[in-house]
Amino acid sequence: MSNLQELASDKEQKMRMITTRHLGTRAMSTKYKTGRRGIIRRLGEALLGAALLSLVIAPVVDAVPKRIIILRHGEKQDDYKLCAIGQQRSLALQANYLGKGASNSMFPGGTGPASIFAVTLHTLELASPTAQSWGLPLQLYSVVPLPGLDKKAEALQLNQRTQEAANAVLTDPLWDGKTVVMVWEHDHIAMKQLEEQFPTEKVTLRQLLNLDTLPNVPKDWYGGNYDYFWIVDYGNPGSAMPTQFTVQKQVFPVPYKAVPSNDWGTRENLPKDSGCLP
């Protein structure tokens, strides 16, 4: 074999050796990268699983409004509708206290209610002008008068719907840290006799919203009063225990000055032809 052939043969052998080492290195590199990706994937799955597990076993914190404003429906004509004075009260509340642009707004800093809750036709009618002014839907836990529905059956329905509404108010993240308005029937806001009638469960907002833990909350909403707000503040985020309770009287200027504004525990002085139930 000539020298030239020997040189060519040596060069070819070296090239094969270099190629073999290169391919081996690539194979090892690919295997390393594949293994690394597998480790990263398994680590990511483990971390995700741990995060989901922590969500499952983490303690549930109540989503509690910062404030709840409670009021009674307006004066009524019958079981289905408000009388003319009750209708005027609904408009007066919207214009002076609860509606968008109200002259004496109960919502600080130009804010509004996160939600407005109602339970009967009377409460729905009172709350409607205010809800419309904000463009809000009403959260209606409805109980309506039906043929054959006696007072006991109606009370049972109101018990259940009041319980459901109170649970929603104190647990739904939509209202967390915000202001909620509840327009309710006075006996299911607070009535000692009703609470004693159902001793094994909570049936009034006074109980369900934990107002009974505060010393100055009345045990009864007086039947002759349509003209008060109960304002409940929850000052500790995540806690359903109220920290402050305030009572505020509804007083209206012209053109709603004739809407009754009687003191707590006293009856309204209504005209005999008012068309309102006593």
C-alpha cells in the first residue's frame, strides 16, 4: 500500500472514531435531557398535587360582608301589596338613603350595595326602586301567599328561606368585605316568641347573623315600626361575629315628609282612610 493510501486510510479511521464519539455524546445528552424533563415533570405534578391537597384540607374562612343593613318592608294594604304610604316609603328610601345618588346615602365614598335581598312580595315591592336605581337584580328568597297556606306553614317557609338567605350572605365570596341590604319580615328579623316556638333551630336574622351575641340588639322588632334601619358591622375580616350594631331612624324631607317617622316602640298615626292595615 502506498503512503498516500495509508494516509487516507488513517484519516478515514479517525473520522469514524470522531463520528462515533459525537453520536455517543449526542445520545447521552438526549438521554440526560429526556431524564431531566421527566424529573421536572414529576416534580411539577407532585407540587401541583400538594397545592391541591392543601386547598382541600385548609380551614374554610367565612366570606363575610363588611356591613349588613336590615330594614322592614313598607306599610301594606293586604297580603299581596303595599298601601299608598308603603309605596311612598319605597320611593323615599330610594331617593334619600339607599338608591343611587341618594341625598343621605348610607353607602360611603360613592359606593353602593353589593346586593339587595328580599323574601316576600312586600319586601320585593319596597326594595325594587332602590335595586332599579343601581341596576341590580334582587336576591329573592321568595315566600308568597298561596291558597291553603296557613300561618304555621308560612312560618315554616319563612324559617327555611331566612336560613338560606343568611347562609348565603355570610358565606358567598361575592359579598365579602362589601355592604349588603336585607329587606325582611319583621318577625323573622327579630321576635322572641318565634324563637321560643322553634327552640332547636335559628329562625330569625337576629340569631342567624349572630346579632344575639351583642348586648344592645332588641329581641323583638316592634310591629308598629316600619321606619328603622338596623346596621350591623363585621369589623374582623373572615369572622361572622358582628362587632357593632347601630339603629337609625328613617326621616324624610319634602316631597316625602308625610311618610311616617314614629319613635321605636310606638305606632304610626295613620289617617283612617289610608288604606293601610294597622
